[in-house]
Amino acid sequence: MWLRCTSRRLLTPFNRALKHGRLNASSWSGKVAAVMPEAAGFQGVTDRATLQEFSHAHSDSFWAAMANHRLTWTSAYDTVQDCDLRRGKVKWFVGGKLNVSVNCLDRHVLTCPDRVALIWERDEPGAEVKVTYRELLEMTCRLGNLLRRRGVKKGDCVTIYISDALAERIRDANSSTVITVNQGVRGGKMIDLKKTVDAAVDTCPNVRQVFVAMRTETPVVMKDRDVAMEEEMAHEEAVCEPAAMDSEDVLFMLYTSGSTGKPKGLVHTQAGYLLYASLTHKYVFDYHDGDVFGCVADIGWITGHSYCVYGPLANGATTVLFESTPIYPDPGRYWETVQRLQINQFYGAPTAIRLLLKYGDQWVHKYDRSSLKTLGSVGEPINTEAWEWYHKVVGDGRCPIVDTWWQTETGGICIAPRPSDPDAEIVPGMAMRPFFGIKPVLVDNEGEELTSKSASGALCIAQPWPGMARTIHNNHQRFIETYCQPFPGYFFTGDGASRTEEGYYQITGRLDDVINVSGHRIGTAEIEDNHCSAVAESAVIGYTHDIKGQGVYAFVVLKKEADITEPELRQQLKDSVSKSIAKYASPDYIQIAQRLPKTRSGKIMRRVLRNVVERDLEGLGDLSTLDDPTAVQEIIQGHQATT
Ligand code: PRX
């Protein structure tokens, strides 16, 4: 994770936003007003559909009302937006100034200082640490003061180290300060992060100092450039004047997972990102004051940024930082945590759901999950079996499942089942409806927008929104080429999607994961989503085929208790795909694997699978973002046995 230092802070009055015109909710009666008071006063808005139309037709008024209502400004902006998607120009709330930490902390300290802001759910179960808003503000001030005393200025880039390939990122970001811990702890294992930082920083002459926090008691060698972070923070004042940041100053940079090519440093800025994270956190998850929000994503992932940190804290929520894994010390960990912390909204990844499904229902039933109200899913398509299990077993059939589609690039959730309407229909495995202000369009190969209701094509977004990334650090041209040029005038997401008659969206997967077999386009996700009770997880890729162009190659991981022979399994899978899609989609090869190669954020590295299947082992490239690189060797051996 990369953080642009914005750090100087102080308690300030938070009612400045009100002078910019908080809207009067009483002028709007009815159901929609009750669930979205920010929209009160919008002419002609009577329900969700008209609100969505309003957000497109009067985009500036819509986003201005949201920004005035939800953010505390130091000084008012003069222009709501200055965007031109054709040129990759995206600016929101131009001329405004605010401070993100004032929005996330100070204003809540004024109203509820003793509310728990975050619960650090440590790797060791039952050892959680609760930090109130007052305490978190004090810690933030001490760290802000320390950074300042050590010469970090507004505009400097500070690297917070959690992931690999560190040196390349430090150099790309031109960071002079790094923050790390002596050791990381995950699933009962210690990881020597400081050693990795030492090796990386030795090759980065720009780094002046490394702040080292002590996560464990294991001492580490401290070099001249190292600073004992907690010790130094203890000497700092617990009050620090907040800097007034421009709306478009950089907030953070985040490098994408590396599942495609060279990682891109996507840049997010202050006001628009914060507004979008706050609004989506509130309405997609139906968050209410006092709820405990449990997003179990890695904090170094965009999901952790938007829904562990910025969204929940901007809304004054109690947010959970989950340090462990779904199966440590046993496969009941998530649900034991839900019971102990009384989590109301649980937000996780399909990959973890599929893993847990494999271990059976008893691990869920063991714990009381009655606090749960909403269950969220993110990062990849959730297959029907996992969706049903999440809904029926985890949520006892009473919690809506919100399958949220978005990307590092979008900053926050863009398509999800229930923005604001608690009674809206949800179809299993579908992301469903665009969020307010998001105008998805489907485009064909020639760049023509598909205007019929039911269609499928490349998923683009037709209007800019405040949460979108502004650029790729040091490479704006690549930003334009990747997102703006493929379909001029639209933001291109890189995903394929289909739309039903009702206007519901379903994501079919990355377009680079779409395969073409004998002229038929098939989303790999469609094949993966086939029912076979013995399979816990699968990944399908295309491989070069002399006659068909591409053939289908499937990797499957079986459930622990699966009781089936390999020939039976292969037959069952082929039959199931032939029946649900078509015979041409039926896999040519089915490789049974112990596990799939994944990034630490749980994304299957299809690039690696493709390389193995294409026998291009030299092209395997950078495997540093893999959770466990030994999985690749297993896959290579299994491939030899399969073909
Ligand atoms: O292909 C889509 C998939 O994940 C991609 C974005 O990955 P990343 O930037 O790492 O962000 C993940 C967390 C937001 C998308 O282009 N994706 C994400 N959510 C879904 C999804 N695919 C299907 N359904 C989803 N709910």
C-alpha cells in the first residue's frame, strides 16, 4: 500500500460542511427519501429509478448534494467537475480544500469520542484490540507529528509495506520514507517483513528513513536509517494541526495485483474518492449508525482501503481489521469472529467462501451469526453454489447477499444489488444494478453501444464519477490507452458483462479471460459456474487449438469429502457444461489440482495457468504477488500428467 502523506492534524469544528448547504430531508417524503436523505429536494425524484435518472441527467447537482452532505470542507470548491473522458482528464470538486483524517476522525470525536473506531482482529483469536475514535485520532496525530518532525512534507510519498516486489514500487513512487513492522503474523506464521524491507531499501538510494513498528516481540537489527516508530511516537504531542488538502491532491497510490503485466500505480485523490467510498459503504451495505462493519479483505488491497478504512471511518462506523486467514486456527474462524465481535455486515471474497464450503456446514453452525444483516462478496464472480451456501448456511436465508462489482480503478463499488432499496429483488450470482451516478454501457467489438435491453459486450462506464482513479503514476499515457482509448468517450473496465431485459448486469469476467471456441465467445466464469457437487473451486482458461482456435482447459479443486473417481468426475463435468451452455464449451482437459495459484488478495492467477498450459514456462514472469509460489510447481506436474 502506498500512502501520500497528508498527515498534519488537529481537532477542528466539523460543521463547516453545513454552511455549504446540507439539504433539507423533510421536503421529500416517501420511501426513497427515508433511505437517501442526501437526495431530498431533487425535482421529480420519486423512487430509485427516477433518482438514478437524475444522477445521470443532473450529474453536477447530484454529486454536489452528496459532497455537501457527506463531507466536511475546509474551504468550498468552485467547480463540481472538470472531466473529459476522451482525454483522460478527471477532476472533481475543483478548488475545494479538506482533510481526509478530519473527515474520518475529528468530526466523530466531537460526537462520539468513545465509540470504537476500529477493532484490530489479531491473528490470534480472542486477542482483539479495540481503538476508540479519540484514541485513533491521538495515534494519528502522534504519527503525523513524527512524520513531520522527520522531514516528511505535504506532497511527499510514504510507502507502507505489506506486499512484495517492494523495491520496484518504492522506485516507481519515488518514496523517501517507508513504514513497516518487524514481523507480520498470519495464520500462526511469522513473516520477516523487516528483512524484506532491508533488502529492497538497500537498492533504493532515495529512501532516507524506515519507520519500524513492533508487531511481535522478536528484535530486529536496526540500521542508521531505521526509526523505532512506537517509541518515537510516544514522545510526540497528541494534537497536530490538519493540513488543508486540495480536492485533487493525491491521497494514495495502489499497485494493481499483478495478474496482468507490469503493475500499474493507480492514483486516487482526496475528496472524490472519500465521498464515493463513504456513499457506497452506506448504501450498498445498508450501514446504520452503530453497526460493526467486518470487511475481511487484506488492508493493502483496494477493498481494504475503501471498506476497512476510508468508507467506514468517514461514516463513523466501527470497522474490523482482520489479520488472519479464514482457516486459522480452524475453518470456523470467520464465524467465531462474527459471534465474538457481533459483526453486522460481513464482506469477503468468493474464493474464501468456496474454501469454507469445502469444509462443511458444521463450522458455520457452531457459532451464533444472528448479528449479521448483510453479506457482501467482491473480487470475482461468485458461482451459484457458493452464493447459495453463503446465503442459506452462513446467512440462514435471511441476509441479502450483495455481490459487488468494482475495481482498483473505480475506487468504490459500481454495480451491486441494492443501492438504497432494501426490498429490491436479488438474483443469485448477479451484481445487478448500477450505483447512483454510474452509467454502465455495453459496447460491441466495433465500439458501438448496444442499446437493446438484453445484450452482452464490453462493460464501459459512460460518465465520470468522483471515485474513479485519476491516472497511472508516472504514466498518464498508459492510463489513456488502457481506459479511455479502447472506446472513446467511455471508461473501459476491461470486463465483459451481460444485461437482462430487466436491466440487471452480470459480469462475465475479464475480457482477456473470454475464450473463443470455434467462433463462440464464452466467458470462462460461465463454465466455472457449473454445478458438480464434488468440486469446490475451478478455473477455466483457453488454450491454442489447431482446429477450434481455442480449446477449454479446466482446473478443478475437489471438496475434501468428495467421493468420486476421476473418470466419473470428468464425465460429470463435461455433461454438465454441455447441458448448461453447449457442447462446444465442454472442457477438453480437466486437471485435478490440490489448489490454484492465487495472489494474496485471493485472485486466481490465470496468467500462470495459461503459461503452464501453453508450455511457456519461461514466460511465467513475476510470481512475487502469489500467495504461495509452490502451487505453481504442483500445477506444472499435474499438467504433464493430464495431457
Ligand atoms: O474482473 C473484475 C473482478 O475483479 C476485477 C478488479 O480487480 P481488482 O482491481 O483487484 O479489484 C478487486 C476488488 C474490487 C474486475 O475487473 N471483479 C471484482 N468484483 C467482481 C469481479 N468480477 C465479478 N464479480 C464481481 N463482484
